[in-house]
Amino acid sequence: MASMMSNLIEYIAKSLVDEPDEVHVSEHDDHGRIIIHLDVAEDDIGRVIGRDGRIATAMRSLIKVAAIREDVRVGLEIGD
């Protein structure tokens, strides 16, 4: 399930940025919580965060809905 969430974040990020080849998504387990880490080109970081963090909040909401359905805990980190 977690890889599906990573794929969703990757898909969304690639559709937002100018340099889709620079989008990298990884995940790791942090004491029972899956952390999805999104890296994009430096010039594209604002695009995936959005004005007032709206896009980042929307992405977090999407993966949390999927996580609740699968009974797992998930977090999203963007950038370094």
C-alpha cells in the first residue's frame, strides 16, 4: 500500500514541476510510521508546496485518506 501512496505523490509532483526528471520519491519506516520523502529540483520546490502550503497540505490529505483505509500511519516530507 505504501508504494501506491509513493506512486501517487510522484505522479502529482511530476505533473506540477518544470523538471519532472528531478522528482524523486523514497519511503522509510520510522517506528511503525511510513515516511514518504519527496525531492524535487530547487526551482520547483515552491510549486509542490504551493501558496500558503496548500498543495503540500492537499497531498498530505490524500495519502492520509489512503492510509486510514489501510490502517497505517503515513507522513510526507518535502525537500531536504
